Amino acid sequence: MAEQRNISQLTEAKLQGDCDSSSRSRPKRIEIQIDKVTAQRNEEESGDIEISKLCQVGANESSQFFYQYGQQEGMSSTYTMLEEIISSQEERRLHQQFQDNMSFTGRNDSQLKMKISCRVPAYTVFLDDGSRLELGTQDFIVEVHETEGYSMCNLLADIANKTKWGTCQEPAFWYWDIEKRGLQVVATDDDLTMVFQKFQTQKIVSFVVEFPVKPAYKSSMTLEAKLDKLPVRRNPNLSRESSSPTESDSESGDEIEENVDPTWMEDDDIFMEDDEVFVSLGLRAEDEATRMNLGHDGVGFNGREADIFVNDSAENEPRFAVDKENPKIRQGETFPCMEDFRMALKQYAILNEFEVHKVVTDKKRYRAECKAGGCPWRIVANKLVGQSTIEITKIPNEHNCMGTGKLVNSMASKYWVAERVVSWLRKKPGLGTADLQDKLLEKYGVEVGYQTVWKGKQIAMDSIYGSWEDSFASLFSFRAALLERSPDSIFEIATKPHGDGIMFDKLFLAMKPCVDGFLQGCRPYLGIDATALNGKYKGQLATATALDGNNWMYPVAWAMFESETSESWTWFMRQLEKAIGHPPSLTIATDACKGLDAAVKEVFPGIEHRECMRHLWTNFKKYYRGEVYDKNMWPAARAYKSKKFHFHWNKIVAANPEVVTYMNQHHNHKWSRSMFSNDVKCDYVNNNLSESFNNWVKKIKDLPPVELINTLRLMTMDLWDKRRRIGSKLNGTILPTIIKQLNAKTRGLGHMKVHKNKDSAEVFGFYHDMTPWGHVVDLASHTCTCGEWEMTGKPCPHALAVIPMFPEFDMATFVHEYYSIERFRIAYNGSIPLMTDKTQWPEVDMGFKLLPPPLKRSRGRQRKNRFKASHEPGARKQQRCHKCGEFGHRENGNCPLNDPQKRQKKAYPPRKPKKPKTIPADTISPGSLTRRIVNLVHGDDEVGTSTSTISAKRLLVLSQNEGTEEVASKEPTK
């Protein structure tokens, strides 16, 4: 047996080219592709034959399953699995043909000893350049022709030929142990040999392969050791230098808090996501094992030797097996109704690249021809007598025209689009119109216009979630169904009159398991904020979120209302008070919202009200700019001691005393750590907790109200289940992720000098300017003079420099119980209420139909993302005024240096009425018209009747002028 090496060593050997997979002789291969049923034989030196099959499953177009077959002995279970995969009748026919080919060849591979069926769940490849590559689920077979001498190095080489992973990752192999009834890890050559021995009779074993970040796990490791090996990541929003107390105390730069990735709980510079812990504990591998049905015999297949199937069908029962993706259009085919036939014909025409026209149709008959000129193809369908069934009666000729290719096909109507995209939207409701266009082009090879796809998407969304009006009308039924499952939950719906009816106003939901988990398992800290909805309902989604022991976002309650007014926030806080009461040491963190500030003060008087420093700083910079503010505001906010806070604050006040008045008027809540209470064990100065929730629900904010609330319930249920399973795998007192973070922070503290004294010590160091600093750490009382340990409940860097010098102490003894495994389990111990579909909800008669609020949707495509402020990453460059040098306006705009009077519109006096123009007599031409006017004035009757009307009108005009008398008194000039 070769020298024992674990997976980490073998991965390094693979990367360095130590494993030579080409040294083993490769057998002949016969590749049979299901859709073509073709065979290709390649003869090589060994003379052996191996049969492989490439099967593309129609139900999952993004995955390809590659199976390899060797000897025919014991292959009935493999065929059983293929029968479960291949669903359509055509694929079953091809599968039967493949089996006939297998029996015809009659060849066995006597050297084939074992097959390893590998399932690779969807994972992310971390490339060396820092980019990521998302790969879907993969299934493949690794054939072992000689188990003797087959090592982990050989297995890695075979896996490398099938898939890829980054240099910072390495494969982790799991298999189902029949005796232990659970998943076991394969890490060494001995583990692999033992697996071969257990499954030597079946000659096939199923592995779940994952690619966690190095280092890999060993089978002998405990769960705590596995978590200890799990690498942690540093918060990119905080500089590495700021984690050092010598540099954080002297930090003077402008700390710009960006709109950060909400997965980072900003103040902890080392963080571990729940997905990473979930994978590392093997919980996702258990899910994959359940999907592969590994519990029966350990190889993922169920034999059918004892199956005696009894169906429940009747011979005269009408059944329609219409394949909507690949419909059969031929004479004699039947369809349930005319709508199904039309849709099947559209799908058939798009797949076969032709169009129809001259359509004559009604409820009983259908007739159409091919649109191509000269093509004889036509179709006739009629309704059967006494039934709703539609039968194709005539297709006399075949096509002789060219295909339409990828041109815009008129058969792709909005209803066709709706039927195609409805399954995609059920899985991902956030898919946009452009994304659906690309998916339709990729799958069906047809270009569909944007408006057609948009309309089809709306039809599909209505079919999934119901209409806009029905979504509001079913709110009371949804409330009754949820309270029936969870009576102690708080679910309130507020209405208001609208014309002659009743209109929706506000909604609040706090499920009982979320409230109990917050009160018993989380810290008394709530972040409250609202995010704008971008569907038809242009309201606000308000939320109250907490923190669990791992500093993971914990949703407690959410609400919907029209806008962020004082009345709406007060109503929300009243309902929140009804749900959680007044827990001791309750702390609420909010943004700079006046309506919310007044509501918190009214409903929860006397509590600690924190204000988000990031929003405070954004507003502060609008009025006060300069180096003194940049260097002192953030250090003052992050100062744990009041003396350190006043050191920076006095510099700000000395630069501009008006800052005190501004802060007292607009930002009079607690915004510095020196003002926080030590009972909460949370030192967050930013409300990124609420930002995490906003990012969590970003893709569902355009759903109708009922579906939005129900989707939030389902998302919470999945989150609870994942974290509950994580908690069930943990042992000890303190969460291993917290211990891992603290152990990581103990590194890099060599610049601190420690002087021990029993169970306490003095820690000294120097700032950047070589100014000395010193703190006293008391391990017995869990205190440090810097103030961080008392406020966070976790040892500060000074304490972490002292604790390793006392080997008899355990790190877990210095951490507060808020971070305990017991509290983490309690937080997720409740069961989120399960609900049926809407057709089974109770019917509630309120005496009125709840009307939706008036639409306030703006024209055009709705924005998914908000406009970013100028200081946030990805925002547009801010304009600078060339006159005053300030940002936010241009020189011709609202610059304070411009004269205000110049910008005012000049008020002109009203215009005087114009004097009528006079026509002197000497300016009139001696024409015939002038002579006739003069004769008319003198009473001469020689004026003709044909010109009398015109002359009279001209005379009336001239009579109003001042020179009329002069014109009339003079004789006409000859």
C-alpha cells in the first residue's frame, strides 16, 4: 500500500503534476448518445471495451449526466436509475433501444472492479485572479479497473478530468455508511480501501463531492476541529490595520462607510457566513445524499425485484398526455381543448422553424396554412361531437419550404411566452425581461420582442400570484390561514375608506417563533428601517431585525405601509410593542428619519436609541467640511471611553462651535460607543443590520402583497431550518465560530508588551507617533480599561494578548452567554407555521371587498436599485462649482455667490394698448376701389352691387380712423 496522504497533500501533488493519471491504460470506449442513438468504437492497445452513455435529461436542461457501463453483471439497478431519470416516452423508447444494443454486444469487461458514482452539488470556483466561476450540479461516473493500489491520488486525478476547482479549494468526499446510517468522509487511502471492501458485492458506490476552502477535513476530526480548520475572512470594509489597537486608537483618516455588502456585520473585522458553516459540517452533503436516495443500500439505487405495482386507472377514463415542450402535431392527435391545441401548434411551429397564416378558427374548428410561399402544408382540426376534445383531422402534405431560423417568429405570442417562462419565474421571480429574452433565444432559438416578452411575463406573474386586485382581497384569508397555524402570532391589517369602499392601508406581521427566539436567544438589540417596494404597490416594507450569537441577521417582524410618515411609524411601533413588549435593556438603532424618531420616543420612552453613524456622517458633510471633521468624527464615534471621545469632540467644537447646536437639533441620539450601554453586548455604530435585510429581500420586492409576505415566510422557514441543523451539530458552550474569530485575532499581537500579575496583567504599546499607551486587563472580572470587553462581551485585543499566557484558561470562559450554543439553539427552536395553497385558505367575509390603493407607478421601466449617494461606490461623479469650490451644484445653479436678484424674473409693467393706425388721404392710391369708396361716402349710387359689400367693409374701417374726414373731403387723384 502506498504511503498514506490526506486530501490536502494530494491536492498539492495534483497541482504540481505529481499524480500521473495517464500512466494507467485506458480501455476502448463506445459512446452512445441518446438523441442520435449512434455508436462509435475506438480501438486502443489494451483491447478492452467500455460502453458509455451521454444522457441529457429534458427536465433539467442545464445538466448533463454521463454514465459509464462495464460488465453486465449487477446492472439492473443502474438501469432502474436511468428509468427514473428519463421521463418522456420518446426517451424511454431510445433507452429501450440502447438496452437492446447492450444485449446484442454481449461483451463484459472482466477487469472492471468498481464504479464510483459522483454527485457534485452546485458550487463556486475561486480562481487565482480573484474572480469566481459558478458551476451547476454535475453527475459523472469514475471507473476503477483495479482497486488494488488505487489511491486518493488516482481518485483526484480522475475527478480533475471531470470538473475543476480553485487552488484554494480541495475536494471533500462523502459516502453513505450502511452500518452507521449516516454520511462518512473519505480522506485517506485507508478510507478509500475500506469503502471498496464494503461495496465489493454491489461494485458501485456513490460519493457526494464538495469543494470547500482549504484546509480539508480528516475523518478523525471532531466537529469543533472541523470548524477550527474552517478559514475565516476579513471584512473588506475595514482596513486590516484598524484591527490593531495601536492604530485604531490613533486613526485619523477619513473612514468612509460605503454601502457595504450586508453579509458583513461591519464592526467585526472577521466573519463567517452561515452557508460556509452549513457546508463545512457536511449538512449540504446530507441533503444531496437524501436526493440521491443513498439510504437504501448505500449506492443510490433502488432495486425493483420485489415491486408489484398497482395503478388506479380506468380503461374508459379520458387521458391526455400532451408534452408542452415537444408536442406531437400529426393526424389523429387529440388535445383537451382548443386553447391547448393552439398553444401546442405554436410550440411545434417554433421548434420546427415555420409560421402559419390564413388562420380560420373558432371554438369548434381550426384551419391554417404555412406562411411560406408555395409550401403545401396545411392543417385542419375539429372538435369531437359531444366532447371538448380537439382532434387533428387533416395534414395532407409535408413542408417543402426553408426554415425561418432565428428570425422574429410571429408564432411567439405573449401567451406562448407566458407558458414558457412561468416555470422560470416560479423558481426566480426576480428574472427581468431582458433575462427572459436571452433564455428564450438560448432554448428555443427564436428572437422575441421586448414588449411581447414583458406582456407575457405579466400574464405569467398573474397566473402564479393572481391579479393585482385579488392579491389585496385575499389578505384576510391569508391572515386567517396563518393564525390558524400559529394563533399567538401578531398579524394586523389596517384599512381606510376610499370613496364608497374600503381600501388597504397598512399591514404588520410578527410570527410567534421569531418573537420567542428574539426574546430568549438574541441580544436585546433591534435595527429598524424601511425599503421601497418596486412593484405595482409603491409602498414601503418596514422591518425589525436582530442579531443572533453568530452576528447573523435575525428577522423579527415586518410591515407594509404607504410612506414613511409619523403616523405610519407610530402604528408600526405600536404593533411591535404588542409583539415583543418591553424587554430589559432594549436598544433600537435607526437611521436619520424624523417620523421614526418621534415614534420610538412615543412608544418606547426611555430606551437606548442609537443613530446610524453612516447616515449621520452623510448629513453632517452637507454643512461641515474640512480636515478636522474627517479626522475626528469617526474616531469619536468608535471611542469606547468618554475621555477618548471628548479628546476628538473638543477638536471639532474648537474648529466650529456651531456644530454643537446642529447636533443637538438634528442628531440628538446616541451615536458614539462611549454613549452605549454595556448590557446589550453590541457595539455597532452603523445600522448595517437593516441593510442586510434589505439585500436579503431585494429580488422579491416587486411581488404582490400576499405573495411578498408568504415568500418572506418561506425564506424565514428555510433560514430557520438551516441554522437549526447547524446548531444540532455543535457541541460545547460557546459557538465555534466566535472562538474561531477570537483565535484568529490573537495572531499579530506581538507588538504588545504584557506584564502578568496572577489573573490580571498590564498591556503596553505605542501609537504611530511613538506615544505610549497602556491598559489593565482583569481576567477574573472580564474587564479591560479600554472598555471594549465590557461592551461587546468578547475579549478585546489587549485581553487576547494576555489569555494565551495562561494555558490553564479556556477561551470560552471569557465570552458572554449571548454567544453560547444554547442560546443559538433556542433562537431557532421554534417552528415557522406551515400553510397550504391559497385554494384551501379559509373564506373570510368582512362585509366588504378590500380594494387596492391607487396606483402610483411611474411611467417606464421600474428601478430595482436606488440612486446611490455621491460618496458610495458606483455612484456618478459629483459636480463641483467653479465659483465657490463646493460640491452639489454648478456655477450657474444655486451657488451662494450668485446674486439672488439675478435669478428672479424681472416684473415688467403691463403693456399700453396700441393706437390705431391712421391712413392719410394722400397715401391712398387712386385705384378703382378707392374711387368707389369716395363715391359711396358722397352718396353716389354708381357703385356696383358686386363691390358694394367690400366697399362698405373698407369704408367701415376707414371711418374709424382719424383721417376719415380728410379722405372723404378730397377728391380722388387722377
